[in-house]
Amino acid sequence: MNNQLTSQPRGKVLWLLFYHFFKIALFVVGGGYAILLAAEEIFVKRLHWLKEGELMDMLAIIQTIPGLLAGNAAIYVGYRAAGRIGALVALTGVALPSFLVITFVAMGFSYIPMNNGYIQGAFVGVRTALAGLMLVTLIRMWNKTVHDWIQYLIVLACFIGVVFLRWNPGLLLIGAMALGILYCMGICDKLPESAGIGDGEKEVNRK
Amino acid sequence: MMLYLSMFLIFVYFGAICFGGGSSLMPFYIDILVEKYHWLTLHELGDFVAISQVTPGPIGVNLATFLGYRQGGIAGGLLCTVGLLLPSWILMTLGVKSLDKWENSRFVRSLMYGVKPATMGLIAAAFIAYLEISLFSDRIPWDYCLEILKLHLVPYEGAFALRWDMLPIFLFSCWALYRNKLSIMGVIFLSAGLGALFHAVF
């Protein structure tokens, strides 16, 4: 544990955790990765609660644990600062602004005149942009995730399974996990390079 | 009461299978919330995702609150948000001490070997679902495509068509995002404006 932390009373640590994560989540638009960068700015560079680069090193690991990137980052920082309760406080801080803002937005949502042609046009435009965003995400992720023919087959099987056969995506995901374990720990004894979870992502993110 | 319990449990399930951030949940939202339980239409899901992207905070939390509110008011929004975050809080606090071992564990690396491409395939499927409510006017008629492939040349009678006015928006947003010319928020607002404008013109 860090010096800056042990010298402070626990109540103050919890309050700072809540305050900073609340502020980040209230003002940072753009989702998980933007929030992670803002958290690093405050907790690593300003408060020195974590070591330089620690949060970014954790990124690869955080991504292998189920959950939202921002949520997992908040849990990690909170846990390092004040244990299990700290994790809960940080998580509450990061989720509360969204909850409040979105509840207000959702209350107002039903007043939007959805029959209006311009508004329909605007929403179709936005959905089109989101389709573009998904395509770009896929292209960006491709080189980091798919390395050999078995992984090609998994991509193809999940795609065909959902689009044409209407299989349950959850079962497909579990099947892929089982296949990964069977293949990497059973059939081929040596782990292929591609199974690494960092895969140079850290270098990219450092820049 | 049962409704709230099932909402909570559905989002606990989402939280437990959410590998690699909120966007990997999209295929599950489509499969479970749209197709199985009919909470909302695919169009509405698309609108909610767009609003979640341009409001502050984690997109996954925004979306969970939105979906929960839509289904069960303020309490619903709260339950879905808590449900989504609960599994990661439990798993992270259990595992955070041994995270260094976790990274190099053979088991985890083997698991991710399968999970990563599966996520790719599932997001690609969600991408198709999105195309069908944006660039295309209806679901892609796969049966008809199959007939054509079998050389049964029958004229097509259905609602499927390409929306030509959306093609420039699609190509522009792909280009701008891939080349990092604009932020996601900028692209979304611009596309909303262009969509409304094209509606006025065409």
C-alpha cells in the first residue's frame, strides 16, 4: 500500500474515491476508455495512489474479467485504496451520475414526437452512424483477436449461428470458451502466441 | 415483484457475460430483450444506444438505466444498473489480490483464446442487425438470396431495399471514425443533423 494512502483517514479516502469518480462520470462523455484515462490522470498523476502505469497495465487483465471497463477500473482503484468497501464506493460514484442523468433523459424521452419526419430522419441517421461505428470497431479489433484458423472458425460459427440459425449467443460464447480451453490446454500442449491477453495493446495505449 | 426480480437477474446475467466492455453486450440485448422478452423494438434499442453514447458516464450503465427505466420506472433503472455491475464487483474484489497470477494463468489465456473471436462474431451479427434498421429498410431476405444462388430467378417482392440517402452517412461515419477525424459524439450529432436534412430534401 502506498504512503499517501496510509497517512490519510479512511473516511477521507472513501470520500475522495466517491467524489472523484462521481465527477469523472458526470463530465466525461465517451464511455469506458475515456473514463479510464481521466481516472489515471487523477489517481495516478495527481493523488499518487497508484504507481505510474499501473492502471494501464491492469487494462489487459481488467478486460478479461466480465463487466464494464469503467466499472472494473473503478473497482480496481477503489479496492487498492480502501478494500472491498472502497471498491463499492468507487463503483457507486462512477454509476450514480449516469443513473441520475439517464433517468431524467428517459423521463423526457416519451415527450419526443417520434412521428415527426425530421426526428425519424435524425434517428435513422444516428443508427446508421452506429452501424458504421460497429464496423470500425470490428476492423480495429480484428488484428488483435484473430490469429489462426481455429479462431477464424469461431468467428464464423458465432456469426452464422446468430444471423442464420438464431442460436442463443450465450451458449455460443460458452461453447467458444470450452473450445478454447479444450484446444489450448488439451489438444495442443503449448499455448499459441495468440492466446496472450496483452498482445501489444499496452504499447498502443501508452502513446 | 416477479417482473423486478427477472429484470434484476437478466442484468446480472449480462454483467457476468460481458467480456471486453459494453459493446460486446449488444448481441445479447438483441437476443434477449428484443427477441425473447419484447421489452422494446430493435429501432428503440438503437435510439437508446445513441443517447447513451452522447450522455456522460459509462455507456453500459447509461444503457442499463435506460432499459430498466423503460421497463420498470426508476426502481427498474436502479435494479438493472446494480444487476449489471454486481458480478464484476464480486469477481474483481475476489480476484484483485491475485490479478498478476491471473494474467499469466494458462486457464485464463485459454479461455480468452476462445472468447475473443466469439465476441467478434457476435458483434458482427449485431452489426448486421443494425444495418437492417439503418442502411436497409427491412431484414435482409436471406431465403430469397438462397433462391437466387440456386438459379431460381424469381422477381423479388418484399420490403427490403437500400436507403440511398443513408449511404453517404454510413460511408462518412466509417471514414471519420476509422481515421479519427471526429469523436464518436461528433459523428453521432452530425449524422442526426444529416438524417433530418436528408428527410427534408428527399
